[in-house]
Amino acid sequence: MARARKRHIQQPLPFRRWGGKRAGAGRPKKSFRASEKHKKRPPLHGRFPVLVTCRLDSAVGSLRRGKAYHAFRRALATALRRTDFRVAHVSLQRDHVHLIVEASDARALARGMQGLQIAAAHRLNAVVSAERRCRRTGRVFRDRYHARILRTPNEVRRAVNYVVNNWRHHKEDRDIESMFWDVDYFSSGPTFTGRKESPPILPPGYLPFATSRPTTWLLHIGWTKAGAISMHAVPGPGCE
């Protein structure tokens, strides 16, 4: 007698219930400040300067100390080799860096910032390693840099004021009693020529940032149509 043919029954496939778009999903925030979104950056035309902000990992310590300043100053020198990416202004704060840069296009901006951040990371890690007598490796910049395209003379003027006078915004100028501290020496402020006042007296032995001469009309001439900048101005939060 023939054997009965076995019937195969499709078993149900249970679907997992985690993942997907829902409240609370995704990578958690590491601090009170939200991460820079990983979305495609807008197109950039070479005639527009860009305000860039880079935030540092807390393990690196404050940038407003001598060895960290010189490490970043040497890293900034690598940007001078490029012709499609230029750093015109820079300001070091305790846990972040402000830059005003020019780039031929969005690709040049990305490549230029990548090279600058890598150079700075190597040198800052070396400083921390020497200070702690323990080799430090790993990330220095904790997040994707934030970039804001500046399209008008007023926007550029506000951004320049925000960068060269950023220490006053963060109240770093308080309790400093020195004839030399009219400007922030952790920035490109000492060599900035667009001020209302006379050029400051540089301290003996001080080595300023080597920045690039602006080539865009907005950053070279255009912003001056909105008026010179005082070294005593306290910028507001609107340029960040």
C-alpha cells in the first residue's frame, strides 16, 4: 500500500517589534546639545564665505591654554597649502572652535575641513599624551562640524564680529588685568585689520595664527560697507 504523502504547512514568521521610526528611537544624545544632523549639505558657491563651528571631546581639555593653542596653530598652517580652501578667521574657545572659511565649492569645504581636523587631532592628541604621560588616541572633534553659508554683507559682518570677539561672548575677558589683553590672543583677532581702534600691541614672543587673505568680495570688502568692528563689542548669539 502506497505511503500517504506528507503535507508541508507554511509556518508563521514572527516579525520583531523594535526599530523603525518612533518616539525615542535612534542614537541617544551624549550631552545637552543635539548632534549635527547627517544630511546632505546645501550647494556652496565660491563667492560665499562660511561660518564653521567644531566642537571638541571633553577629554581633550580646554583649547585656551598655551600648548593647545600652538598645536592648533601648527595644524592651521596645513590649510595654507590649499588653493581651494582658505581659513580667514579663527577663534579657540574652551570646548569649540569658530572659523570663517572660503571654499571653491561644497566638496572643497568638506576636504579642507577634513584635512584641518585630522591635522589638529594628531597635534592635540600629542599635547594631551605629553601632559598626562599616557598616549592618547581617538577622536578629538566629537561631532560633525556645523556650517552656515554667509550671503550678505550684514551676515558676514555679524559673523566676523562673532568670531574675533567671541571671548567676550563667553565672558573670557573678565578678571584679566593686562595692558595686552584688549583682544583675544586665542583667536585671529590680534592681526585683524577691520577694527575701529588702532592695532593692538602684541605681547613679546607672541606667535599669531597664520590665516589666509580673503578673496571673496563679501569677506574682503563687502562686509566693511556695514561698518567697522570695535574690539570691545560683545557679540550676541545670533551668528552661531
